[in-house]
Amino acid sequence: MGHAVLNDFRAGFFLMVGLAILVFICAIAAISAVMRPARWADRKLAQL
């Protein structure tokens, strides 16, 4: 029974790590999506 509990903890740990990495990637994508229009606006103003 102890082995099954250890496997459950290990599976839960890897699941949480995987979800944390996924949230981190989504946060970076959201930040870059928000920042990109400002950068494009700066480039267009600089060319004018």
C-alpha cells in the first residue's frame, strides 16, 4: 500500500509541475501579445 501512495504522490507532483509550466508559458504568451501592439505602434511612429 505504501508503494501505491508513493506513486500517487509522484504522479500528483509531476501533474502540478506540468500544469505550472503550462501556466507559465501561457502567461508569457499573454504578456507578449499585450506588449506587441505597443512595439508595433512605436515602430510606425518612428518611421513617420
